Amino acid sequence: MSFDEHEIPLITEEEIACLLEQDDLSPELQALIQQYQQAAAAQESEPTEDNSIGTKCAIVSSFQNYQLVLLPAIILDYPSADQASVVILTPVTNDTVPCSHYFRNDKQCTSCAYSHGFVVPTDCILPFEALETDTKMDDLQYGKKVWCKKESDDVWKLGNIIDQLHGPKWRVRLKGSRKRDIVNVDMEHIMAFKSLDDHGESEDEDEEWSESDVEPVDEVTTVVTDKKWGDWLPYTTGFAAKMMKKMGYVEGKGLGKQGEGRVDPIDTRPYSKQWQRDGLGHRKENPNKKKKPTDKKKTVQDNTDMFAMVNTLLDTKETGPSVPKNTATRRQTNQTKAELQSRLDKAEKEYIDATEAYRRNKQSPMKDQFGTKLKNATSKLQDLKKLTDKLDGHVRREKEKKDMYTF
């Protein structure tokens, strides 16, 4: 006796238990109940359509200090109801690189150093949409953490974006590396880093890195592309295109009342800073000049000289209460006061600039450096204000003494 499983009415477990308790069940009915239970169990263990064999997914894995990292993978098989065999699409270690011989020759390779698939719990499998690939361009911004690799490499490495180039391409400094470990990658060899926990983030914040770590690029970058004009629009918000359309622009026509503007794009050739832009393509011969360090000793010496000059004026001894200050001393006092006021104005401007710079860079990796500059500017301004008050008090007291002996 057979039947189509789609025609079976839904029976609850309680109803099945009641039927099995009856003593007068025929063998045919008992066989039907057993067949129904087997079909229900098989349906429960069968994977869902979203996680069927051959589909892309996101798996939860661990990497270095990160316990819940999301990586793209493909489901190969289901060895059991609670386990799945997957192959990682972006291998982050040597033992996760897929074996091309194994997958190309119908699984004939038996033992090698490469991956033939990993068995992971089904609880660690998430939909591929968890990687948020539709917002990829939003995640590929300055300072963002990404996975990337060179075209000739097999292993993907962790790094931080330091610049975006034409193409689009990105310049990435690899994590835990020094200044020269910079790679240029295109859209196919970069992926946003996704993690389900925040463990290890503080470690990255302590690691200092910035665009100043980048060594000058020696080679010329020539862009040759056969892409159509405007192919970059899917990776932007499209604000400019929407505004032009709103103002009456018709796609495919040139600008102007009669559409007489240029339609075909002008080929561009971006060069690095070390190459001339005059059309000759010759490299500049200027040697790399080191940036002259700020002379801190000179600044300290200037402040010391100003303090010494004011102290000299304040410590000048009078020959007698009835003898007024001579013209040279008054001239020296006025000159010192004018110079001190000039330095005070300059210090106030430096303090304002440092405060604004620190406010703008509160969330940047250079926060500590801007905070140090603000602290130094504040200290300098306070010292000059104290010195100005001290000199003004001296001038005021001398004037009062002079008025006392003037009849």
C-alpha cells in the first residue's frame, strides 16, 4: 500500500500516540503510521532551501583574537543532521586554501596540505546576506578593517584601508606590519571584515597607523579600462546623476541647450607625486628630502629669554625714591611689553587652532597627538598670561610711585 506524502493530513504526536495505544489496529494501519513517522523525521533533518548543498553561506569561525568572525563559504555536503561540510571562499590560513586538484578531479586527491572541506556545526551556518555585501562600498572607507589579498596570493590577510585610488582600488596596510607592507587591491580582492563580537578591537586602537606610514609609490599607475562611462554609479549614492536628471539632463546626450556637449569620456592618466604632469612622463630627479624637525630648543630658549628679560626689569634697583626712571629703562619696558603682547596674541591663535583640531579628530587614530598639541598650547598661553600680568603690575606700581613724587 502506497500513497503520496503530500496528500497525508497533518497528524499531531498526541494523535499518533493514541492510535498506537489501540489494540485493534490492523497491520496495514501500523505500517502507514510507521511510514508517516519516518517521512516526518526525514523532512525535519532535511536542510532548508536557503542552506541546500551548493549554495553560498556565511560561517562563524575564529581568527587570532577574534572568536566570532564571519567568512563566506559554500556548502558541500551534510554528513549528518547537525553537521555540514563547507569550503571557505576567502581562506585566511594556509590550511583553509581549497585543493584545486581535489575539486577539479572529482575528489580524487586523498592527502595534501590543502583543504578538502571543513565540517562545521549547522548552528554555525548563517545566510550569505549576513556578510552585508550589498553595502560593500560603505564598509570600504578610510580606517576600516578589511580582508584583502594580492592577485598572486591564496591567503587573505587582515588590514586597514589607508587610501582609495582610481579604478576603484584601495591601498591597505596589513595588520601587524610596518610601513612598507602596503598592498594595492581591486574590488575582487577586498572584503569588509565582519565579526559578531568586539573582542580584540582595543588592540587595534592601540596600534598606531596613519597615512604618514605610507612609503612613496615609485611606479607610474596607468589606468586602461574598457568600462562604460558612468559604471561607477552603482557604487555611489547617485546624488549627482539625480540632480542632473532633475535639471533636465537626458542620459546619452551632451550638455547644452541642443545637446552639443561632449558625450565620450576623456581618458585620464593619474600619476604619483614623484612624476611630472607636463605630458612627458619623466620622473622627477629631486631626491627625497627629510622633513626638518621642529626646533624645540629654540622655542624653549625664546620663552626663557622673555622670562629673563622681564625678571631683569622687575629686579632693577632704584637709586632713591625721588629719582625717576630714565628714558632708556622706560623704552626697554615698552619694547618688552610690545613683544610679549605679540607672543601672547600668537599663543592665543595657536590655542584656538589646537582646540578646533582636537575637536575634529576626537574619533580618529591621531587623537592622542592632537591632545598633546592642545595641552602644550594651553600651557604656553597660561605662562605668557602670567608673565603679562606680572609686567603690567610692575608698570602700574612704577607709575604710582612716580605720581607720588610729582607735585
